[in-house]
Amino acid sequence: MHRAATRRRESTRVYLTGSGSVPVLQSGSLPSSQTPKVSSGSALVQAALKNRIGTGAMIALVLALLVAAGNGTYEFVRTQKHQPFEKFTIENVSNNGHMTQAAISPDGKYILQALEEKGLQSLWLRHIPTGSNTTVVQPAATRYAGLTFSPDGNFIYFVRRDEEQEVYALLYSAPVLGGTPRMLIKNVDSPITFSPDGQHFAFVRIGHNETTCDLLLAKPDGTIERSIFRQVSIKTDSLVPAWSPDGKTIVIPIVQPTKEDLNALMAVDVATGNRQTVAVSHDHIFYDPAWLPDGKSLFIASWQPGTGSLTIPLGIISYPSGQIRQLTTDTNSYRGPGISADSRCSLPLRCSSAKKSQLLRRIHPMSKFDVPAFYHSLAIKIVSTERYPSR
């Protein structure tokens, strides 16, 4: 950087002391008929002696040129930075159209998937490179939600609500390489979200009055540590918390933060529980946020109900400004865009678009709007073709 600046100063100095440069830059020069014949090298010195103000102006001009050159270089480099998933490919990684939930492992090699057939749901682990499937839980009269891998990829976590006990949803965990799932926590109403170091996870618990909820902190073994906040009223169509890469913030999508706005993110300070509204949108509803490793943007699915379309495309939203860059433009809808640890792979569900007659209200009590129903879900892998640095 120092050498570059030196070269710019040298090139500017050569230009200013070249032939014909003095009459242009010198404010107090004589008329051409009275200008003494001097060499171009001494003209600048003599002009400076006769007019100190002119010299100061030239120095200021040189400094301004150097600053402008530096700013121009910075602006060029800044605008040339690649954005995440600027270029990507889409791969189909499942051949079963009865998938209700899916999650991708941190290394991008495994899918945890919930399948539904004949009213029963089962849980499977699929190895993407080989296409092999392993049963995690046999078919049962239950509903799965919140499928999650631990950050080290060694454990899977899932929330299920059994028909015989619909009052509470239960959180389970199991080793990725096999083992009997173990029930950890009762009354879990959201997917869990892990801290970056994997030592804690957070989840939402809806109150008995179904108008307020708590955001709770727990250890990986299910031990409840503390409340981040308690009895907070949240209006949302996506009760999905997402823990930021710097470990300081958890965001949750909310609807109608003001009378004029349709959607936003509630940003919760993990240490204090303080809340603020960010990423406000006038025309989008956000679903299933997943942080990118840079901490400056999130993968989301977003819907524009005002357009009359039932399609829910994938996009990336900047944090905290809320600017949306849409990624998919086809007629399918997408949900649950998880992200791999290197930020190169995302695994959303691609769903056939619903008809207007199939609008259904979300299952959790905090839901505000009717949203499209989905069917024939397939897991796809979106792979960025350009490596995006995490920092």
C-alpha cells in the first residue's frame, strides 16, 4: 500500500513538472509575452517563489488527487466483492416426494429427512455422495419439526409431536452414526438453534395462554440454563430462531411490527434479552432464516402476498438493513434453507405451488397470516460455484 501511494505521488509529480504544466496551474503567472525563458524544471520553483499562494494551491491539488485516487481504488475493490450465492447450481438430492422436513449436516454430506406415507411419519438419514439411507425412527403417528445437526455434525436433534400427546412437543437427540433417540426436553415449540461454539442451544416455548412465549437457553444434553426473555408477545408466521455467527444475537421473524410494515426480524441480545426490530419490510414475509457465516446476511424464504402469487422463492437478506436479493425465479416454492458450515451449500425443500383454495393457517398459535400449503416436497442442494469467505 505504501509503495502504491509512492508510485502515485511520483507519477503525479512528473506530470506537474512536465513541459507546459506551469502556465496551467500557476495562478500568478505573467502574460505569455513577458514570460522569461526558463527550463521546465526551474519554472515551478520560480513560480513558487513569486506566488506562495499558487504553491499552496498546487500542493492541495496534489493531495486531493491522491485522496481521490485512493478512494476510487477502494470503491472499485468494494464493488467488485463477490456476493454469496452470486452463481450457483441446483441439484436434486432426493427421489421421494413425501418429504415434510429436511436439514443438511455442517459438512454438506448428510440429509436428515422426515418422510410421510399413509398418515405416518418416519425419520431417515441420507448420505448424499452414495445415496444410501439409514432409518433413524420407524414410521409412527407423529409429526416432525425442527430437524437440526449439532455444529460438530456428531448429533442430530428433532422436535416431534405425537398424536397421543398433542399438548406438548418433545425434543430428541441421537448420534449421527446410530443409536436410540433420547428425549431431552418437553414443551418445545420451535426448532433449536445452536451457539457458534456448540455449547448451548436456544428454543422458543409458547405460554399456556398462547399469547406470549419464552426464549430459553439450554446445554446440548437438554439441561435448561436460563431464560433469555420471558412472556414476550410475538406475532410471527415463522417461529424459527437463528443464532448469529458472532454469538451475540438471535433473530426471529415477526409480522406487522408497525401498522405500515408487513414483516421484520426481532433481534434479541443473548446476554441481556434486549430486543430491537431490524430488517423491516413493507411487502415481504420472511420464513426460516439461516445465517451465512459472515454475519452480514441470512438465507431466507420470502413471500409477497400483495402480488397475488403463492410462490415463495429463496433469497438472501442483508443484516440489519433488510435488503432482499432473490435467488430463485421459478414457479416452485421453497422452505427451510439450511446452510453448510462453509456456506457453499444450502438444502431447502422445493415444493409444488399451492392453489388459492389450499391456503392454510400455520400450525403454531403465534401465526398471523394464512400461507400457502405445500405438497410433493423434494430436497434439493443449492451449491455456490464460487467459494465465499466466511470473514
